[in-house]
Amino acid sequence: MDMGNANAVEGAAKGAVLGAAGPGGYAAHLSPDRLAIYLLHGVVEGSSYRVRNYNRKHLEADYFRDFLKGLLAKGRPLSMDDAVRHHQEGRPYPPHSFAITFDDGFWNNLSVAAPILKDLGIPAMFYVTSGFVEDNAMSWIDRIEECIEAASPDAVKLPWRKEPDRLRNREEGILFLDEVRRKVKGDPAVDVDALIADIARQCGMPAPISSASPLDRKMTWPEVRELAGGDGFTVGGHSHRHGVLAFLGQEELEREIDTSLDLMREKAGLATRHYSYPEGLAHCFDERVIRALKERGIVCSPTAMPGTNAPEDDLFLLRRILVI
């Protein structure tokens, strides 16, 4: 498998997103004979932070509704189960088909996004990270973002740089966070927990672990089950701790996948055949990861690489369009 260049893919993904003209612009990705799968993370009532959510991981509710209405005006919503059936049966997708997917398991998926989806009659797939749900845990980058947001340090020194990064304003904070994202997602040698602890120390605060903020709060297991019971809503796996699966040794990889699927069965009473790769860029999964998922009954695992999909495309290499 040609997994490509991660930085090029990430750049292409950002370029594709930035080319959309507001929430209605995403309908331009709809095609007469291909499926557009949209990738989202959260939806909130409002967002007013200094640096947190600068990349619009959590959309405003009004923006989200307008985005969906723009798709409905031109296209036809499908569930990910529909997508799998079309692939397995060799049938073309209906013209201008699209699917909505969420990663990570944020509480706002249930409290804000789901009512809007239900109101518009749109099915959706929610890929949940079991460790986030189990402990209401924050992702590594959200923990770092919270340090920079809460402490507003003038500078922070990263271990791979000789001089501290200046953080005197929002723009410098964003450049800093973008650099951290690129480094951690691309370098398996980075000790993420040590990095978070060091940044928190420089910010003069304990390393954040959990939060009830709308940007951080995760669903509980009963809430995951409630979401899965909604009309047209399906829950899939998204690992246990959200690490890059391709960076893990074989035993750790299998434990990561097994833990996520076991907790979903034990705590929410859900068995799933759907999964998505954490981070999802070309270097974040490989044939070894795909084989482990297939051995556990997973039939579909989309990536975060940009693009649309034909019915015959590999269900473990499906592309998604990031929405911001």
C-alpha cells in the first residue's frame, strides 16, 4: 500500500477545506457518482476563546445547521451502513450522496449535534474513543491547548527547539500549536505525556487531564448507548487512547483495539463493525492495522485523507472531507 506523504496529505486536506465558501460551500464536493463523507468532531452553541478551538474542531450550532442544509439542498444522505452495502453489492451510490461522521465521542455530539441531525432527518456515524469516554479524558492536543489558553505564557520552549517559542499574542499561539501538532503526529519518538508535563510546568499549572468544558466533555457510556439508539445514528470505535495506531508494536496495537471494542460491548451493550483511525493521515495506519481490525469483525474504517469515494473503493481506505 502506498501510504503517501503525511505532510502533503495534511496540507491537501486543509486546502480542500479552506476552499469551501462558508458552510454552504461544502456541497461543491457532492458528485453524481461518488460518495462524500464529511468528518467532524464537535458542535457547540458558541465559541469565544483566545487560542482554543482556533482550528474550529467544534463548529457553532448555526453554522452546522447551515452546512447540513446546504448538503440537503443538493444531495442525499446515506448512513455508513448504506455505504458498506453499496460496496458489498457493487451498486452505484445515489447521485450526490453524502455521509456525516464524527470522531472522538464529545458530549456535544449528543446534546447539540444529534438534535439538529434528527430534525433534518440525516443519519450519522459517531466514532468514539473508549478511553475518553471511560475517564472523560482530554486528548493530548486539547490538554496542551488548555495550558496555553489558561496560563497565557509569554514563551514556551519545546524540546526539539534551541530557543523558546514566543507566545505574546493569538497568532504566535496558533503557530506554536500548529508546530506541536505536526511534530507529535509525525514523529513516533515524541513522548507525548512528557511533553504535556513540561509545557504545563512552564505554564505554572498542573497538566490538565479532564474537563467539563463544552470543548472537552465526553459522553458517558449510558449516553453513548442513548446516542446509538437514535434513529439513523450508529456508533463505531476510534481506539482506546487515541494514539497513532501505526506507531504501536503488535501487542500494544491489538490491546488498543481490543480494549476499545470490549469496553463498548461491556459498558454500552454495543457491538460494532465500524471503526476510524485516530489522526487518520497516510502514515497513521498500515496493512498491519487494517488486518487487526478485520480480524475483529470490522468491515469499514475511513481515513482522514481528503477526497470522495467510488462504490468499488476499499472500505479501509475511504476518504473524508474535514469540516471547519
